[in-house]
Amino acid sequence: GILCFYPFTAEDALIYYRYAENLINNGALVYNEGEPINAMTSPFQAWLSAALFLLVGETVVSNKVVAFAALLASAALLWRHFRGRKEAQLLVFPLLLLPSCVLIWTFGGLETPFLLLLVTATIIFVDARVSTKETIGLQTLTAVFLLAGGGFLVRYDSAPFFVPVVLYAASRARALGAIAIAAIAGAALPVAWLAVSHFYYGDILPTSYYVKHPTVSLGYALKNASYIALNLVYAGVLPILLLALTSRRAEASAQSGAKKPMWWLYLAMAFEML
């Protein structure tokens, strides 16, 4: 799979690389010199590419290497999180490292594997405390808000996923002071970037928002719904879910863990799919 998808580089990635190389070579985060236009839906990808270009003088291969490392880090986090549950650990690799829809975007040069890492880390932070009655402390809550803020900078449209998660984490904190500190810390970088974007580019939103603006077209929605469903099939999520639902052992396990609230995660996934 790696050998098959490694040569692929998405066209959109080349846009980020040009922004990044112009920043290092000319001191301006622009596509064309003298034209401050923001075509970046992922400011993180531009900053990362600029850092890699500054360090190694190259963007395409370096992005693929770092992206693959992020994918492996996500797998390692999940493997560690499910220690003691061999069945769950064995699912990490086929679900995360084998599907074509994961590998193609890992090596495509875009932000997907980095968002995957941030989402994985955020869910693990929260889920590790769901099964206990302990209150979420300031450090953990701040980490969750920082990860969510980072996720927004990686992809603006990750916000529907992160909002229910951070709200649930905040509800488990119960201390208003801790919630305020964590929220300020998590919002600092996103707010700073949006301010820079507004004053430098003249808008907080990228130009692609206006070119490919949101639509309520039923046909467009059904097309994207089928796209999501196919990727869940290719990744093995739906087949494994069907297997779990028909397994008596899985049913018994689900009943034993029924008290573990996971609605916040399901809600976040539903919002993101919508």
C-alpha cells in the first residue's frame, strides 16, 4: 500500500507548498508576490511546509515523511489506549494502516494525517476519564482545548467535531476558572490567525469558501453521504460494526460497559458527517 500511494501528491498540496516557499524565500505568505490572497483552508499545512522547506530545502518528500510519522503516531496512541484489550488492539492496524482512503491522503501532501492525530489524541484524553468518576483537571482540560484549537487550524471544518467534545470535557471539569483558562489557551492561536488573516488578506475565510460555498442541494448531500459510506466500508468500519452487532460476545461486552457515556463522541461524529 505504501509503495502504491507514495507517488501520489494532490494538486491542492502544491498550493500550500508555493505559499510556504514564498514565505521562506520572499517573506510573504502568498501564492503570487504582491497579491495577499488567502487560498488556504489549512494554515497549519502552510506553516508546516514552510518549516520543512526552511530545514531541508524541500517540501514534497518531507511532507510525506512527516505525514506518515503522524499516521504511525495515531496508531501507536490507539494501541496504547487499548492495552489489555487484544481484540481492539488488533483492529488498530487494519482500520488505520491498510485502507486506501487513509494511505492516499497520508501521502497526498495535505493535512489529513495531522488532523487524524489531533482527533485521536483528543478523544483518548477525554475517553480515558469517561469510565472514571474523577473530575477533569486543569491540565487535561487545557490539553483538550489546545488540541481542539490546533484541529481548527489544521482544518476549519473540524469545528463541528471538536465543539461537542470540548463542551463535554468542560462539563466534567465543573470549575469555571479552569474552563476559562483552558478556553483562552485553546482559542489563542486560532483567534490570532483569524486576526492576521483579516488584516493581511482582508477576510477571515479563504477564497475557496466563496468559490465552493455551502449548499443545501439534496443531490449534492446524497453524493457526499455515499462518499462517506463508501470510505467507511473501505476502511472496514461498517463491516466490523455489523460483525459486532451480530456477535453475542460483543453484546455482552457492551452491556457490561453500558454505563460509560459515549454520546459526546457519537454527537461529534454526527455533526461532522452532517
